[in-house]
Amino acid sequence: KQEVTQIPAALSVPEGENLVLNCSFTDSAIYNLQWFRQDPGKGLTSLLLIQSSQREQTSGRLNASLDKSSGRSTLYIAASQPGDSATYLCAPESADGLTFGKGTHLIIQP
Amino acid sequence: DAEITQSPRHKITETGRQVTLACHQTWNHNNMFWYRQDLGHGLRLIHYSYGVHDTNKGEVSDGYSVSRSNTEDLPLTLESAASSQTSVYFCASSGAQGYEQYFGPGTRLTVT
């Protein structure tokens, strides 16, 4: 059974810093890995999807990397802004579907 | 614009009642999923469907059922609601396995 761990569980930093959020998973037999953002009381918004054959994917200030063999992914946020405050979830997809980590709760202080 | 909607957004029901949560997507996606989100557990898969008349059990399927009679809808039924089923329920869809999943806004269900 896939297990997903996200570190840190919570993070509070001043605006402008570059951030790294970590995700590890136990089963490397994945199709892809998806990063989501969730605002309080809202649904999930897809940020990036990395296919198992890819090493990284970029969207604006976000960059996600994937090392499938070691079971790790990182989400890099450049020049953080208060609007980036949210919970970030990673979810590798395997034959059993998506398995979610418990997320990193991120607060960017103005 | 294509979207995925859920109804109701909030519901309070009593223990033992049957409850159905609706999910409707206009993406024309083959795959649809139901998750529940609880503090301390994160999101867990309840049921999923890879096409019309196809349904599969997820990690936490006990007490829940789904049926898929068309591409757009995957209703989730709680046969006899229990307090342990108080949760936030999310529906999602994707074009195929390995493709991006898109999520609905969620339904907050309280069982008293």
C-alpha cells in the first residue's frame, strides 16, 4: 500500500523567500505525481503534474521535481507571496489511484 | 467552461438515513472519483469509475455505494448514515488513468 509523507507539516515565512516543500512515497510504481493547492474550506486546485518519465515540471514561480526511484518529489516556490498561503498536497498516482499526503500548511507573512 | 459541480454543498442528516451526494462534470471525462477528507487522515479514496457501468472500491468503501449510468454523473450513496461518516466529500474526474484530476468544491456532511 502506498504511503505518502510530506515535510514540513507547517511552515511560516516572510514574503519573498524561496521555499522547498518535500514529499516522499513508498511505492515507486507510479504513473505520475500531482501537486495540489487547497485553500481553507475550498476544493483542490491542481498545480503541476509530473509524468513518471519526467524529472521536473515548471509553471510560473512553481517548479516540481520527481525522483521516482528514490520515492521523492519536491515543490519549489520562488519569491513567495502572501497569496501563496494555503495547504499544499502531493499525490502520486498508481494502479490504486491517487494517494495523498497530509499536506504542508504554508503561511506567507506580508 | 467545463467544470465539476457537487450538490448539496452542506447537508445535515440523522444516523440511519440514506443520503445521496451528487457529482456532475462537463469535461466529458471517462474517470470519476469520490474522496473523503478528515483531519488527521488526509484525503482517502472511497469509490471510482473508469466509464459508464464501471465502478470500483477504494480504500474506505464500506457503507458507501456508487453507480454510473452516464458519463457526466457519479452519485455517492450512504446506505445508512453513521456518525463516522461525518466528513467533507470531494468528487474528481480525469480523462484517463495517468491524466490530471480535477476536483469539485466539496460537500460538507454532518451525521447527527
